[in-house]
Amino acid sequence: MKRNTVTRLGLCTVLGVLACSKDHAGDRQGAGRSASGAVAGEKPAPFDAGPVKIALVQYSGAGDYFEQWTAGARKQGDAAGFDIQIYDARADSAKQASDMDAAIASGVKGIIVDHGLARPMCPLISKATDAGIAVVVYGIEITQCAPKAVRTEQDDANLATLVLTQMAKEVGDGAEVGYVTVFGIAPFDRPDPVWKKFRTEHKWKQKFVIGKLTNAMAADNVPLVAGVLKANPQVKAIFASYDELTKAALSAIEQNSLSPKVAVYGIDISKADIELMTKKDSPWKATATTDPRAAGAATTRTLALELAGQLGKKNVLFPGALVTQAFLLENRIKSMDDLRAKLPALNLADVSSASWLRSVSF
């Protein structure tokens, strides 16, 4: 699940992502680099005085994407010298607000806020920054409401452009299509204008838009998608804005015995997603993605640089890549390790990096 405005990556296909990422390394991946020139191993304050207490306040830690993201944040936190307290609201916005209050009161030097609803979280993010706590958010739109916080995100609009370009190549113009998404959370909202643009340009006939936000999105959305597919079995393709929603679409297609007829295009990836994409006769044809573990790690490094006074900006963007079913099969990719080996640009090692801040690998 994935989130702002810096130079766009462009349409990096699987074959071109390495060159494209290299071309833009100076524009985007360098956005969070240290400008201090610190000697390797020489840690700045507050990291020169032992472990630094921070909190990770999550909207939800459930699902393949968020489990990987959290693992990346934990691993990078250990390497950076953080002592991390993790709060998981399990998709309960009131609990996340309560968790944020608890984190502020706990005496931490920094807080990472991982997804959530802007309305309840923005005042609390501002409360934290006003109290002198460094705050880095991932996947929440806070530019106007909490300007002192740092925003990190994967480039959701670009990811949607990558995968919808592939969908347009394979589906063509004038097709009947479906859209599985939810609204109200930034990573799902940002692909929506891109979807509308492609739908108009390619004269796609949208037969349904459906989805709900829960702590078990894959399972809870299956009956919803199955119902609209039963009423619209003629659709040729579905775009889903998150891999848990893509899984729901796959199950719904199977329930309606439409596997040979309906193609699915998504965002995000995991080992379980790779297995689903490479399964015989899988409808999942392509996804656009960052590496969730690398994104969690890069978000944590961003907080480290902010605490050290070396970040120097309020927005850090994580570029992604297109991954097609054909690419996975041709390269016999079965795991995230295999994918990272074939697409090293996904590692994000140069994002928010410094000589004293080792980027972990996966």
C-alpha cells in the first residue's frame, strides 16, 4: 500500500527501469541525502549518545505490504541506532489518534506515522512537531495541515501511470472495465486522477467502482467484487489500487469462473503476490511497485537525517517500477529476493543516505 512533488521518474518499463532510475538519481534519489560530509562511522547528535527513542504509529500493520514495510523499518531502525516502540491501530482511526497521543507523551525524540486519515492525525502531528518532536509521515497528505513534518511516500500517481499504460497496451480502447479502490487515504486517492485520465483517453466503459477499507481488505472485499462481477461478467479488465484489493479481485474472478476472460492490474508486490501472478493462467498481468521493505527502511533513514539536522527538505519521494507477469515468468522470479536481484533500483539504498547512516539490504 504503498506516496510528493519532485521530478517524476517517467515511464520506466521493466527493461528500462535501471537506466531511467540512473538518469534521475540526482533529481530524486538524492533528495534526502546528507550534505554534512560526515566521516563514515562518525555519528552526529543525538546518535552519538546511545540508542535514540522513537515511535512508529501505524494505521494498520496487517497484510503483506505493511508486514514487509514494518520489517524494513525495524531492520533499518536497528542499524541506525533507534529504540523503536511500535503502535498498531489495526485500521481504527480513533485508536491511531490515541496511540499518537501516547507516543507524544512517552518522551520520544521522533515519530514515524505510517498511513492513516489526515483529519484526525494532522492536529496530533502538529502537536508533536510543536513540542519539538521530529515527525516523518508515510502515506498521509499533511503538506498544508502539518507543514513542520516531513512527508515520505511512494509515487502513487506514477505507479498508476506505469501499470495503466501496460493495461492500455494489452486491453486496448473501448473496453468494459472495473475499478477496485477505496477513498479517503492518500495512497488510494492519488491514483484516482490517473485512472480517470486513462479511462477517458482510452474510452473505457467503467462498469463498477467498489471497495472498502478494513483491517482484512483482501478477505472483506471478495464478496463485494464477486457481486459486481456477477452482474457485469463481460468486463475485460480490472484495475485495483492496492495489492490486497487485487487479491480480492482475483478471488472474485475465480468464484465467477472468469479467469480466462478478465485481466487484473494492480499496485504493490510481495512474495505472495509473485506466487499469484506466476500461477498458471493467472489473471494478474502486471503491477507497479516499490519494494515495501526498502520503503520502510528509507522512511526510517529519513527520520534519522531529520533528527541529525541533515535532511534539508520536507518531501522525500520513492520511485518504483513496472513488473509484468511475463517478466516474472521469463526470469523465473519466485521471491522478493529474486526481484531485487533483477531490479536493484528497487532497493532505494541512495534515498535518505549518509556516510554515517548505513542503508540496510534485503
